[in-house]
Amino acid sequence: MEKTILITGGTGFAGSHLVDLLLEKNETNVHVTAYGTNTSHVHELLPEKNIHQLNLTDQQATANLIKQLKPDQIYHLASIAAVGSSIDAIRKTVQINFEIQLNLLDAVVQHAPQARILTISSALVYQPKKEKLSETDLIGPLNPYGVSKALQDNLSYFYHLKHDLNIIRVRAFNHIGERQALGFVVPDFATQIAKIEAEQQNEIRVGNLEAIRDFTDVKDMASAYYLLMEKGETGEVYNAGSGTGITIKDLLYSLIDLSTADIKVVQDPNKYRPLDVEQIICDNTKIKDLGWEIKHDLDLTFSRVLDYYRELTKNSK
């Protein structure tokens, strides 16, 4: 029987790459929710009837969609994902991400209790430490976005226990690639480099370059989601990340080295985050034990991503 697969937030960054992967896996009945009308890449891949304009904070509309589709699998990616701006929008970030999670889970209980669900959490739910973070480490987020993801994570576990829902949770570490929105470090750097090359600006403005982060190509992250949907143990939580840390400074200069332009780097105090976390590196032992592998070299990812934002910059003139 053909599976019905729903990806909430499926027109977004990671969601669009997951659509790519599912179609490569010959899944033919993939549906996505979209908040807003910008469905560009996914609109080229899926029929219009499979792209559902939906505000997941609307409880009744969310229930109606789940009742209509009765999906066999749900990849729940939708959320407000702006880490930096969450500091100035605490109520909005926490409230919307909580409501999104609650509405979806209630709708599944009512209309699709048989569905297998992968809920996407974040490495930012953890209390930071200087070693790699494992699934058993303490929860202790340092920003409102992390708080909201911890709420989503805990709600998922509660609904698994209370309603016996078939839920797997994944805590995703940083992932990068084409189609990522501005406001994240790699697209911000790549766009500024592209503008310098196009003589649209003279310098690249940066925040804290000493922070250490764990970056994974979004295509490998999509593969992690797919693997967990297929092989993850119900009720369990899994980290997904490369297991290797890189300073933001090294990341920046890896991108700069791909350019022939003379690029001046300027520290901008406005780009520093309050309560910035010194280091976030993934212990990915648990998901690797299921067979997940990193297949994309980051240097090639940087080159691919920079070319993507060069093209966007050229087309925005």
C-alpha cells in the first residue's frame, strides 16, 4: 500500500531537502504544509494539491488536515527557528512553537493515532558543556528558542506515554546547505561574500567568531530523519550531528578562501548574542549505531552553498 507522508514546514529549508530525498526514495504520496505562499522549490516537485497552506496554530484547521490525509508518517519540522531574534520575541517564540506542537499531537490522537511521527527538536535544548552532548545530558536551554524546542520535545514524549503514539524524537545540531534563510551564520556569511564580489558592499560584518559549533550538510540531516523514521525506536530520542566541532572563525575563512575578492572582516557588536553558548558538539553514537553516515564533505558543502548565494545575489540586482 502507498504510504501517505506529511511534512509540516515542508517548504522550508530542511523540509525542502527532505522532499528531495523522499522523492529519490520513490515515495509518491508526499504532502507538505506551508506557512505563507513562498513554496518555490517544493512547488516544482509536488502537485499543488499536495501543498497545504496552513497555520498550525489554528487548532481546527490542523485537525481538519490530519483528518483529511490520515497520514501514515509525519515529519514534524514546522516551528519558528530564529534563534537570535527569539531573545526579543520570547512570548511569540515559546507560544507559537508550543501551540504548533500541541495542535498537531491532539489532531493525531483524534484522527490518525496509527501515524508514525518524527518530531524535530534541537541541540539548543541541552545545558551547555565542554564535552560532546549525548541524549542523556541535562536539559538547560539558554535562549527562548531552546526553551520552546524543549517544550516541544517534552510534549512529544508525554503524548507518546499518555496516548501510546508512535513518536521518535531527534535533536538536530546545526545543518547547512542551499535554501537556508538569512539570519543563520552560513547564509549570512555567504551572502555578504557574494555581495562583496558583486561590488555591492565593501566588508563582511561578523559577530562572535570563537564559538564552536557542529555543522552537518542538510542532505545528510535529511538522511538522518529518513533513517529514524524507518529504524528509530518508538519513544526514544536521538542526536543528529557530525560529531566534529569547528569555530565560526574557521568556517568564515573556509568560505573566504573560496573567493578571489579582497575581503575585509569587521567585528560588529550588534551581531553578538546575549548568553551565547561557547561550544555545541554532538555525540552521534546512538544514531550511527542505526547505520547513519556522513556522506558530504563540508568543504564541498561550503563551495556549493557559496555558489547558491552568489546566484541569488546576481538575480536580486
